[in-house]
Amino acid sequence: MVSKVTDGVKVTVLTEYQPDYSNPGQDHYVFTYKILIENHSEHTVKLLRRHWLIHDANATVREVEGAGIVGLQPILEPGDVHDYVSGCNLKTDLGKMSGTYLMERVLDGRQFRVVIPAFSLVAPYRLN
């Protein structure tokens, strides 16, 4: 588990390898990640966009950008927590992801980026 706070917004990431959906013989590895977004600021904020960099052990980098998260643009009042689960497939059993969320303060429209801390995607057998 990794966490990072940017402008009062805390992002925590938990990852899990999905062996039932992976096929190592075909270089197909599936991971899920759970994201918790906590608003510790004094302002109501809205998540507008996401931007991801996805790296595998072959030095391949994919960039993913789009509106919201899993089809939503959540609004978080001070003290609110939003969580979601998503997934990523890699061609290797080892990789990492990092990124940012573009957020907006609802009161004045000020936009700012919240860092999604870099996290590892590792098949458990690689840890032995």
C-alpha cells in the first residue's frame, strides 16, 4: 500500500495480482488496484480527469488519459472518501503505474493536479 497527499487530497493504492484472469504462457498478466481518495482539504473538490503511465518489465510504457474514473467524476466534500477498483493488464509479471488526477475546487473553479503515487504490479511468485 502506498499513499500520497497533494493539496489536502490523499490518494492510497492497494494492488492485487489476478491469477485466474492471467495466462503467463501467453504473456498476459492481470492486476487490480483499489484507489481510496480522501479529501482532507477545506474545499469541496471534483475529480475531472485521470492520467496514467503504465510500465512493464520490457520497458514498454503506455499512457492512458481520460475523463473521470470508471465512468464517474466524483465530488468530495471535506472529509469525504471515494474508492474504486480498476484493473490493468501487462505483458510481463512485473510493472508499475503512476499518474495524476485533475481536480477542481467547486467554489472557485481552481484546477490542480493530485499525484497518484507510483505503485508496483508484481506477481506474488516474483517475490520469492
